Amino acid sequence: MLTKKRLFIGALAGGIAAFFVFKGDRLTAFFGAIAAFFGAFSVNEIVAIVGVILGVASFFLTWYYKEKNHLLLKAQLMQQGAVSAILKQDDAS
């Protein structure tokens, strides 16, 4: 069993090495572009960009799950009909 794992790891390492050998010029250009992008900004600017991205992502995630919760509450209201029971159940969780 251990020899099969070693063979798999060796094959995986060989595949990764072959990828880097044949795609080396593209990978070098890609990582060069990333380095140039991060080199153009200071640490404060990068942190501000990441903060804005995380803020927008947080807004959309909150909106998505609140909408999902509202749809579930609406479905419960249609089935049960008692608003007070749904509100008590929602406040308990």
C-alpha cells in the first residue's frame, strides 16, 4: 500500500514538474505580472483594496442569507398561518 502512495506522489510530482517545464514562460509572465501589480501599491493601499473587497462580499452574503431567511419565514407563514408562532420560533434561534 505504501509503494502505491509513493508511486502516486512520484507521478504527481512528475506531472507538476512537466507542467512547469512546458508552461514555464507563461508561468513566469503570470507571476511577473502579479509581482508588478503588488509592487505598484504600498501595503496601506493593498490593505484598503482588500478591505473594500471584503466589505462588498460581506454585504452580498448578508443580503443573500437574509433573503433566504425571509423566503423560509414566508413559506412557514403560508403553511401555519400564525404569525406569533413564527416570530417566537425565529426569536428562539
